Amino acid sequence: MFILKSIVGKLWLTIIGLVAVILMVLGLFLFQYLQTSFPKSQDQIESLHKLGSKVADGISVHSEDNHYITMVNDLLSAQEATVFIVDKQFKQSGFFAEAGSMADLHYDDFFSKQDMQKVFAGQIIDNQVVGKGGIKQRTNNLYSAVAVPLKDASQQTIIGAAVLFQSTQSVEETQAYVMRLFAYVSLAGFLMTTFFAFFLLTKITQPLQQLKKAADLISHGEYGTRVPISSDDEIGELSKTFNRMGEELSDTIKALNHEKEHLSSVLRSMADAVITFDADGQVILTNPQGYKIVRDWGQIQWKDFDSEKDAETEQNMHIDMIPPPVRPLFEEVINGANEITSKLHVRNEVWSIVMAPLYSREVVRGVVAVMRDVSEEFMLDKLRKDFVANVSHELRTPLSMLQGYSEALVDDIASSPEERKELAQVIHDESLRMGRLVRDLLDLARMETGNMEMHFREVDLNSFIRRIHRKFAVLSKERGITMTAVLPEEELLLAHADEDRLEQVMTNLLDNAIRHTPPQAQIQIRASKHLYEGRDAVLMEITDQGQGIPAGDLPYIFERFYKADKARTRGTSGGTGLGLSIVKSIVEAHKGSVQAKSAVGQGTTFSVILPCNPQ
């Protein structure tokens, strides 16, 4: 029941129960008092028997006195009793003359003729067994009656009967009145008890309701909620304790939020990717870098890792699940509970990963992974190794040739002046090649360290390109290559540029174009105005019809000694492998950029963008 689930209902039922018990005990004592303090019907009948016998004896003695019965009735009226005489012919006489309801009563209202015959025979009878129905039907009052034989003066012969009756109205009505009064008092007591109980309970439950409401608000995150203190009793103390608890909880939540924000800020500011997995491989926490990895790697079709999985498992792969490349390391950490450091190769990227177990009561509940993109470091290390190998190779080849041909001259192997001159020419060419290599290395080192000497001035790009075109037109014509220059009619000026270094840029680019372009093909130089990073700039393009550069090599062609054709041997006219690196460094020193577009078999286009005024 709802009332039993409420503290108000429970307290109300408790108070009502106490009142009911008190009233029941009081009623028992009251009814016991009524039973012992007021005469009962049987006692009244016995008294009437005695009184009737005495009255009958008196009437017998004073039968000649007609006023005697009137006097007796006057005396009996004080006890609400009356006596009259009935002779053997059932005639009634001697009734008092007082008007009222008793004036109409007769013997047959109390006794039947058979009863009267018994009285005439000498018996004393009352109306407690028979005759009550009749009187209840005729009057609202209840009477007790006794019929006593009436003898003559000699006390030998029965001449009639004396009927004495008394009203029992006082006894019965007193008991009924007391019972009704007790019922009214009980009802009023219940009502007043209920009223005051609910009034008192309202004073109790209202603060409790406020406490409940405040607790609900706190559970929804409103930690500043407080309850009003309306009293100094236990409920007031409870309210004070609740408010202190709310303040401490608010301070604790603020401290936890501060720590959480601090940790979150640390995670967000980390360049490394941090990913936390549970024991099932589900992602439960990441920083932005880690989320990007999980999202990007989750969209890749991992053929190498998913080959052993069925199609249903593949369809159920979720973006929040551990990426397949990381799963072997994850399972090793979960099973071995040891920290693991490894490297992952994902497409063209290299990732350094450290995975450590997360414990909960000495049980591994997950794994935290810290990942860092070391592609650049890996590539730099590879370039360093390749640089050492390439420099060694580039120097070893001319040195070997210098050593061999010089030994041939020393040993006088050449038999004619022409052969000696040819050997000397080879030694001269190889020394020039070594000089170019060393010069390029020095220039590149100066550019990367910022120690390269630059002479900036205004440069007319139209005149500059025409001069470069004339310089390389003869060389290209010798190789059967057509070289053209397309320039706009408007003037192209660079307000802050080093013409010598720009010539070095064009020389390296055109040298590569001529070297990789077959005869009967074309090389075109174009220049036009351009917009670079919101500023006016000049775009120079060199397009050849050579063999082109594979797409996988394009991102690395500006690295030192990188060779798209993977061939290490070059002729005497070959480059040093540093030309494009020098081009990139010079262009960046002019606050510009250089790009390459190429397709195998369709040629290559190098685009150099230089701002007109980099300052």
C-alpha cells in the first residue's frame, strides 16, 4: 500500500494505533464502571417483587380507604413507579389520576389473562419473560412490572392482584447516552489526533522533502544546492550536516574536475598519440592525436591483418576497436603483462609505439599505448646512411679513375702523346666532377645552416629568363632538343632576389631537364604573375617531355642524393645528386616554394614560386 511506503502514513498509523489502544482501555474501564455503578434489570425486578409484596399487604390492610392507593402512588412516583388493582373479573381500579403516558396503561400491557390467572392462584409473576413485545409496540418507554396476589383484610382469601410497574428508562438511557458520548468523543479524538498528527508530520516531512529535492539536484550535477535551516532540532542538524556535505562534495568535484582538466590539457598538448584500451580491445580514452589515428586507421582495408578473419568479423569492425596493426602487440601485453616498445610501418609512415599494461587490483584491465610518428626521423636516418653511402660512392668513383689514370701516366703506359693527353683529360674531368661535388656539398651545408652569402637586389625576370634561354639553347640544340621561352608582355620584377643564386636554380633544373629529355622532344620555360600566400608573386615553370618520375619518388626528389632511377653510376656529364636539394634551399631562402608534377612517360614540370617582395 502507498500509505505504508510513506513516513507520514507510518507515523499517522502509529499515532492512530496509540489513540485507539488508549480509547479501548478507557472504554473497558468505563463500561465496567457502568456495569457496577448502575442497577441492572434483574436487580430492579427483585426490588419490585419486594416492593410489590409490601404494597399489596398495605392495600389489603387499608382496603376500605380509597385514598390509600392514591397516596401510595404519590410516594411511588418519586421512583417513577405506579400501582393499580385488578380484581378477578379483570376490572382495573385504584389507578392514579395523574395525566400522562402512564394514564393509558392497563394490566394487559404487561400481562396476559393467563398470567393474571396464575396471580389469582397465588403466584407472583413479572414481565421479564413475556409481555415485553406488547409494551414496546405501544410506547417508547420501557417498563418493569410485577403482579402480586391481593388478599382481603383477613389475609385468607385472594380478591385480586396488585400490579406494580416502574420505568426502566433511567438505567437504559443512561447506558445508551454514555455509549453515544463515548463514541462521539472517540471520533472527535481520532479526528483531532489525525489533524495534529498531519500538522506535526508536515513540519517533519517538509524539511525531509527539501533534503530529498536537494539530493536529487546534487545527483544531477548542481553541486551548489543548499537546504534552508528552519529549526535547531535534529532535522536542523541534519540540514547543516547535509550542507557541509554538499560543500565538501562541491570542493571535491571541483578538485577532480581541475585534475581532469589538467590531465586533459596535458593529453591534448602532447604531440604523441595516447590511446587507452580495455581488456577486450575497445578504445576507452584518447587524446586528439590518438583519436585521429584510430579514426584514420579504422578506415583502412587491412588485407594483411584481416586475411584470417571471416567476413562477419570484418563487417563488425568498429572505429573504436583496436586497429589491426596494433592488435599483436596488444595481445602480447595483455597475456604477458609486460611493457613493449616497437615500431610499426603503416603505409608510408613509421610509428614508434610503447604499450604498457593497466592494472586493477593486480589484474590487467587494459593497455595504454603511446605512439609517435617517427617517419621524419626514420627518413632522416635513412637519408644520413644514404648520404654517407652516396658521398662515398660519388667520391670513390672519380678517385678510382684519378688513381688509375694517374698510375697509367706514371707507369708510362700511354705510347703516344695523344693517349697521354686523353688520360690527362679524363683526370681533369674527374677532378672537375669532384670539385662540383665538394662545392655543392659546401653550398648545401651553408644554406642549411644559414651561413650562405646572399646578394639581394631588384631583378628583371624577363631579361633573366631570356639570358638563361640563350645560355642553354646551344646545348639543347646539340642534343636535338627544342627549347622555348614563353614570357608575358607585362614586366616581371623581383624586388628582393639574388640573381646569381636564381641562375643556379635554373641551371640545375634545366640541366636535369636536358639530361632526361630524349632527342626530338621539347623543353619549355614559362613565366607569369601569380598569387602566393595572399601576396604578389612570380611563377616560373620548366616543362620537359622526358621519361617522367614515378609517383612514389616525387615526395623525395628534393632530398640529397635521392635518385628516382635508383642508378648510382653517372657519366662525366652527370650531376652530383644534390642539385634539387640546392634548388629547394635557394628558393626557400627567397621565401618561395618549389614543386614538381610528373607522370611516367609524360614528362615533368617543375614550378618555382617567388614572392615579388618577400619583406
